[in-house]
Amino acid sequence: MTVITTHKVRFEPVGIEMEVEEGETVLDAAFRQGISVMHGCKEGQCSSCKSKLIDGDIELLKYSTFALPDYERDTGHILLCKTHAYSDLEIELLNYDEDLLRRSIPVRAYDAVLTGIEHLTHDIRRMTVALGAPMKFWAGQYVDITLADGVTRAYSMGSPPGEPDRLAFIIKKYPDGAFSASLDTVLQPGDRLSIKGPYGTCFRREDRPGPMLLIGGGSGMSPLWSILQDHVASGEHRAVRFFYGARTRADLFYLDEFARLEAALPDFRFIPALSHAEDGDSWTGERGFIHEVLARRLRAEGLEGEMDAYSCGPPPMIDAVLPVLQMAGVEPDHIYFDKFTTAVR
């Protein structure tokens, strides 16, 4: 009989305690027990889970020195996603969100069946699945999806939490994508998938009175669409501005749905922008990169009240959007973002 050695982990300054098994990362142990500390890539690349070891014996698995430079490692900093415990640990969380901790959901594995794949544009697909059991999640979160061949990728839900046993994902297709290249060729309705989650800290915060900004590009539409649908279902009343960047008009979708929402909601605007509008587009809307359009419109709108901003899309877009939001007076702890990176074969 195998005996599993466990150790106690105490997170300060929040005073939360949990157990971690030897061979399990601290971050995975937190996920398993429903303690949602700040995290991002889960692979030692992004530094979102960077913390400081106060006491205890650990081993750090291989990580990027971009996420944890040597000088920080020498002062006791660690990445929770790469930390194995060999004694009881005391860890100081350098970045934490009390609302996130309060609304933590344990990560679990779910059996799923592919129910459909819809073409939204030439390179954007909407994939729908049915779960064997309902999954609780917050709008804006994501899951890891594993195909039968073992390929695993992270995708944000593009459906609201009110449909816990039927999930949708808006996925950008890449020619060499280890997962996405299968959408038009290998995958068929009825195929079985494995889903694990939920993950992510970029989810809709409830009962906020001020305006809400949604900023995305490409498949960044997926979590933002989930957030918007959840906002509508909640019955909350607040100004909402949805900024979406695309190259050409052919890269836009859901336009009819957005038009209906603009007609139904009292203070909602969908603001698409084309960075490479073509002569045949007959485009009369915003032009330029989405961070440029965001800066112009925020100056013109004169929105009042404490704003919440959610930005999802490729890293260059997020990096350009963040200083615009800060210049517009959005408080740093009210800016939530999810950087989408690509993975190839």
C-alpha cells in the first residue's frame, strides 16, 4: 500500500491553510482544494503566481528566468506552479484578491462529448460540448481540454455560467495548431474529450456600480462574450462598452447579436475597430488598433464612476491596452486581463 506524504501550507497574510502532497505542485494543491490564488499560464512562464517562501523546504521545477529572475530566486521568491514541498511551508502571497479567494471553485476533471463546430470566420470556430456533469464556473474563466491523442490546450468558455452542462468555446484556428488544426479535419460530433477546470482570475466581478469595459481581439471574444451574457442574465444595470479589434470586416462576427443587445440594453455600445480595413469593406466604423480606438473613445465618452476593465487577447494587444486604461484612471486592482498565447506542434 502506497503511503502519500502530505505537508501543510499556510498562506500569509490571508491566513489560509491547506495540504500539499509530495510530487504535487503547490498551485495544483490549491486548485484541488478550491483555493484560487493568483495564477496565469500554470507553466512557469508568466510570474502571476510569484510568491515568497517564508519557511520550509522546497524544490523548484524548471521555469523561465523571465518569470523568476535569479536575483529574486536568491531572495526567496518562488513560483507556486513549479514548487514541490518537502516540509510544512509558510508562503507570503505577493499578489492576491480577496474576492477571488472568496469565490474559489475546486478544479475537477469532467468527461465531455463534442456536439458541434461552427465556422464564425475564415479562422474562428465555435466549438460546443456537453458535459457528463454540470461544472460551476465564473464568466471569464477557462478550462484545459484534452483530445483523445493527449493534446491539451487551454480555452476560455464562450458561454455563460447559467449553462453549466453545455459549454461553448470560441477558438482561433492556426494552420500548425496542435489542437485547433483538428477542428476542420479530425474532430467530429460525438468525439469524447476530457475537460479540467475551471481556472482563471479574469472573471466578472458582481455588484459593481461603475462602467464596465470589455476589450478583446480574435478569440479573446470568448471570455468577454461569456462575461457579457452573464452580466445581461444578472439584471445588473451599468454602462458597458465592448471594444473589439479585427483586421478586416471579414474577421468580425456576432454583429447581429450585438445589434440586438444595443437595442435591448439601456447603456451598451459595441465598438468594433478594423486595423487593416480593405477598400471593399465599405467600413464606416472605427479604424486603427484597438488600444488607439480605446484611448480616443474613453476621452470622448466621459464615463463616470469607478470602472472595471476586462481585456482578453494576444499579448501585444494586452500590453498596449494596459497603459491606456491606467491613463484613463482605471484603478490597477480593477483591471483584469487574460493573455492568449499560441501553441504549435
